Amino acid sequence: MSDELLKVIDDMPLEVFERLRTAAEIGKWEDGSLLTEEQKESTLQLVMLFQARRFDQNEHFTIGKDGQVIELSKAELKRRFKGDTIASFDEKEL
């Protein structure tokens, strides 16, 4: 990976990252025009590089700072979320 590309990622404002991430997610630029296949690929790579270099994420299926994919096991996810109640319902409500 070139030092120039890493510098671009390191200097990229969070707002630009968020716009690129949105474009990669929905397949459109802010003006509504569709991304080409090449743009989709490049945008997704930039988003992943930004996340790997700038965010300290250890969530299921993320990219770590070393560039490796982090994939948590089901058991680890259960441990992390143990006791966290998202919603509860009575049987009558279902």
C-alpha cells in the first residue's frame, strides 16, 4: 500500500468518510447519481481502510488496525451482550 494513500486516509475528515460510507451502503452519491462498479469497489476499499486505520473496532465482522478481519464467535457475542435487554414483551403483546 502506498504511503500517499495512507496519508490521504489519515488526513481524511470524518465528514468525507461518512459520505463515502453512505455512498457505498446505498450505491448512490449525494446528488442521486449511481456509483459505477469501479466506484463501488474503490469507495468500499477507502471506507474499510479508514475504519482500519482510524477506528478501534472490535465488533463482529470489522477490520482491525492491523488490516485483518475481526470475526467474533457466537459465544463471544453472547458474553458481550449478556444481561443487555433490548426489549421485553408479555405473551399477550405478541
